Amino acid sequence: MEIGKRRSSKERRALAIDAVIDLASGMNPADITTAAISERMGLTQGALFRHFPTKDAVLQAVMESVSERLLSRIDEAVREETAPLEALRAIFMAHVGFIESNPGVPRLLFSELQRTEETGAKRAVGAFLEASATRILVQLDEAKKLGLVSPDICSRSAAMSLVGSVQGLVIQAMLSGRVGDIGAGADGVFAVWRRGVSAA
């Protein structure tokens, strides 16, 4: 992944983000150095620091970019569905599909969440989880209006449970060493969640 001199600053930042995600798919994110990032990009560390003052700034940009990409994929998936429960399945599968395509992302996410200090990357993760939950809540409320979801179900708890189901699949896939296979059990997991919130 080499950056030519004619690359714009925006393009270089995007390539740095992709380099971190790529590196994280094959190594412990905590061990990723700015030297490794710049080497993957074909830059000197000095050139990398012209775009990101610190490694934490790189990680924050990565998490913000991941959030933007995934939320965009979720919104696109929801637009293709008219029924709220199918839209919820689309949201769930969009999460799963994104992780399948970007196996370094969950490694980066869990690595950041283990840090005790507050970081820009952790704030970006928190903002994403809230934005994702909000999209789920919209569909859950619509499903309740249609009598498809039990009115006794706490919508926020159900939303966090759906997000947590994705995380459970990720952990199982990481334990097996095959994050790219996360989708194998996704349909069954969503079916169990759907049965749990169903009005019937």
C-alpha cells in the first residue's frame, strides 16, 4: 500500500486508517506502532505525523471512520426493508457482514475498551453504540405499534441485547481464530432474539 506524492491529505488519512485495520487483522492492536503503520503505507513516521500528531489520534480516526462506514451500511440496509422486524434483521446482518469484511475492527474495538484511560477512540466507540441503538429503537417502536413486539418489552434493553448478540458472535469467532466466519451462526442468533421480543 504505497502513497504517491500526489495523494491528497484526505486520501493519506484514509490509507492510514485502512493500514491500521489491516494490521489489526493479523496482530495484537496494542502492538501496532506508528512505525508499522507508516511502513505499511510506504511513508516515513515523520510523514505520518503530519497527518496524525499521535498514535491515539490515528486510533480515534480509525474508530470514527469505522463508525461512519458501518452506520452508512446499516442505513442502506434499512432503506431496503419496509417491515420493522425485517429492518431489525437487516441492521443485525449489516453489523455481521461488516465484521466479516473487516476482521481487524473487533480486535481494535476490544483493545480500546480495555484501556483504563479515556481516549478519543473510546468516545467514538461509545457514540457509535448509541447511534446504532437509536436506529434499533426506531424499528422496535414501529414494531410495537404494529403489534409485532410485546408492549411489555423494554425497547432499550432489547436494543442493547441485539447489539450484545453481535458482540457474542464476535467473541466466539475470535476464540476460534476465524473472525471471517462470524456469519455462520448469525441467522440462528437473530431468530432466538426475535422470538424473545415477539408479541406472539
